[in-house]
Amino acid sequence: MGEYTAKIEWRRNGAAFTDNRFSRAHRWRFDGGADVPASASPLVVPPPLSDPAGVDPEEAFVASIASCHMLWFLALAARQGFRVEHYRDDAVGILEKIESGKQAITRVTLRPDIGFSGDKQPSPGDIAELHRKAHENCFIANSVRTAITLEPGAS
């Protein structure tokens, strides 16, 4: 249906490299022009070999799940005539050992806090159904094995 691209660029910049003491800072470039500083996670590779200001792949993974869910939620809410004023999600991913002994992000918890306005207000059941359908339709959620949990806010 579609092809998505990302350009990942890294340079050695004079580091010895073979001693494993090289910067993990790099760039993500996207077709729309976004240029994002990226790095290994400072939880995995301590600074100065990582750049805490860069987005790490683990954060990007969590953000892509949360963003995809939000975009589907907004589209579904609009189709049902509910006016969303704000949507905020403090999503969290958990990195832990799996059966193979390797590490994986095994769980992502989405904590959306959503505000509505207008005459047509969704019931708690409507909101739960919007979340269910958003999760069911999210391309990213459909692409991963990670358990994704929803803990919607009280708004």
C-alpha cells in the first residue's frame, strides 16, 4: 500500500572505533524534510558515547505506537462527531529480558488524556470503543509483538 523511508546517517569523525569508544550520535532524515538528532539510549550507552539530547530508537518506538493510536483515535472521534480539543499521552515502554536472554520492549502503556468540547459529548463507553477501534486499526500496533495497554485519563 505504501512505502516509508528514513535515511540514517552516522560518521566516525576520527574516533578509533575498534576500541568501541565511538559516538553513537547520528541523524534521522525523512522525506518531508525533518532532520532529527538521534543516538543510542543513554540508559544503554552512557554519555559521552551517547547523546541524551538525541531521540533513541526505544523512545521512537514508544512514540510511534502512541502517535499512531492518537491519529486513529482523532480520525474515529471526528467521524462520530465528537470534537477533540486536546490529546496528550504520557506513554511508557518497558525494556526487559525475554526468554532468549535478549532484551526487548515488551510492554508499552498509553496514558491518553483527552478533552472534548461541543454539544455532542462522548460517554465513557464511546471513549472506550474509540480506543478499542484505534488500537485495532493502528498500523504500528498491528506490526509489533509488544503488549500495548491503555490507561486513559479521567477527562
